[in-house]
Amino acid sequence: MEEDKKEETLFTVRGKGGFRGENTDLKITAELFGKKLKLDLGAGDIADIPLIRIITVRFVDYTVELETATGCLVLKMLGTVYDGFMKAFLSSWHDEIASHLLMSERMKASFSPIRLDFRREDGRSIGAEGEIRLYSSALVLIPEAGRLERISLGEIENCVLNDHKYEIGLQGGSALSISKLGRQTDLFGKKLEELLAGLSERSRDFIKGIFPGIDALELRNAVKLIREGRLVFSEEICSVSPALRDAIEAYIGSSNTGPYIGALSNIVSGDRGIGFKKGLMGDLSGDYLWLFLPIPKERTGTEADYVLLETVSQEKGRAAYLFRDIRENGQNGLRGFMTELNRAMNKVDFRREPVYMEEDDLRKPGNEEYLYAYLHIDELKMLRRAFAGRLIHGKGDHAEILRGLIAKG
């Protein structure tokens, strides 16, 4: 009760409702706070629902349906305050989810209300009014009544302003359209340009850190290709600068991770994926090179392909993470799987703890952020299903441990 007194009530509605599967015609009072919805269903039946626990929201025919992992709350017959409640609830819900998206950065700018049209190459799409938030390494799309979508800036291939609409092409064929910005049109373009310039500067610093003597023209082309959070393949780097590819290989070989990667030469086969991440990466800080190492089923005698995620570091005691290709269509083979893994890892800011933690551990005190990410980020669910084990550096024969994990399936 003391907590309720301290926290401001943002909106109060009265009508009918209840939990689906029970009586949904109860007289009900719902109070919206910044982080929760407090329900009074009569006869002393009071419940607090944290907003972060609400997975899906539906507003249909003046009825509100709030889906959680354990049930669905129905609110109806709210009268003339329906529209006001919908707006206040969605604003609070989106703010709470955005604060738990495992973003280690502060928001740089926000634009709303605008029109968002987003299409992934896999067919998923968003078409709604909403908001877009800009961070140092990502865009976050917030449709009015849908799930948030996080897009790494490294995925952006091009951006064109056409008839007051920004058309943004993304790696892999996805497309984002942002319109109805009104007087914010020029400002949005300026802010996005600043973020992309910062992205290029970070890439330039990273590349020159590995290969200080790189030719200026090759550096320019490499910066366009190698971006924070973006997956590129070794042969793509070679097409821009063979010397840079060789410098990266030398950097990997001289790292503490090098011997572990070398021990897998009889298992790993094919063009490996490469990328870098600035800032937090699980329990790592600073700039880190990461590798996706392809393990085709022909090399293991199993029915599935695998990919091993290695982090190149001069620090000891790190681990590699094994993923099994669980896709039904297997589109684009191991390259396609590595691309999907990369996108999914970007969604969780390359944190590995929520990928390998047992579900019971996700629900323990102190791990709430990972639990909320699990509830709201579909790509994290995919990573957890595909996860096949960890290989801790320095604990046994790396190749034998890897073969053992693959044998378990």
C-alpha cells in the first residue's frame, strides 16, 4: 500500500472484465501506474500485473485483451475513457519494455507520432502508426499496439528520402519505410546521419587498430562493409582488401582464442562469419571481434549443421557457444543460419547469459532483465532452442568437447 501511495496513478478505468476461462463479466476497476496495472475485481480480489509481464496487447471493438504467460485479462465496457486509457496504457507499456530490451545505451532521439512500415525478408511485417527511437547502435520501432522491433544500425544498406518518406534498405533484403514525420522530417534525417557517421567512425577505428597500415581507399571500402554488429564473411573482406583479411587472420591467430580455433580445423569447414561489437558483450567490455564458425553435417556425420560462436580476446577463461540449425527450411544453408544467429544476437546486444541460462535460473531474483527479454524477444527464444552447449576455454580438449556436444544432438 505504501508503494501505491508513492507511485502516481496515471489512469483509472471502471467497467467489466476478468480473466479468460473465468468470469469476464465482473465489475472491475483498473488503475494504471508507471510499471504495473492494479486490478480490483470485487470481493477482495485484487491483483497487480507488472506491465513487463504483458506479452501481447489487443484493442478490438472497444475490448482490451492483455496476454501474459499465465493468462489473458479482458477489459470491456469502459465507456468514453476507452481511447484515453488505450493511449496511456500503450505509452507506459512500451516505455517499460524498451527499458528492458538489454540495451546498454541511452536513447539519442525519439520521433512520434509517425507511420512505420517494416518488412523482413522472411515475410514478417509491421504496418502501423507509432514511434521510432534512435540509439548509438540501433533503431527501435514501437508500433501502437504491437511488439517492439530492434534493428541494428549495421544492417542499414542505404537511406533515401522520397516524397517526404524515408526508405531504408537493410541487409538481406528487408526494408523499412518511415513517413508522416511532418516538421520532424529534416531532423530525423540529420539525427540518423549523425548516428551512421558515428558507426563509420567506430568501424574505422576498429579496422585501423587491427591493420594500422591499411591503404586509404581500401579502408574506405572496408568501413562500408565491416560495421558494428554486422555479419560479414571472410571472402567478402578479401574482395575489399586481401591484406586486411590476412591481418584479421593474424590477429585471431595471435589471440588467446587462436589455439582453440586452430584445434577445430578438422571439424570447421567453409567461409566463416566475422564481426565486431563495441562496449558490453556479456561480461566483456571494449571492442571485440567475434566469429561464427560453420560446422557442416558432412564433417560430423550427424543430421544437422552447427555453428560455433567464438569471441576473440586476449583474456583467458572465456567460452565458445554452439548452436544447432533447427530451421525447417534450412534456407541458404549455413550462411543463412549464421545470418539469422547474428540478427538474433544483435537483438540481445550479444549477451550470452540469457541464451544458456536454465529457465528456472531466468526466474531467480537478479535475473529479471533476462526473463523479460525472454518473454518479449522472439529471437531469444530461437537462440535458446538452437543452443547446444558451451565450450569453456582451458577445460579439456576443445575438439573432443565439441564432438561430444554434437553427439548429444
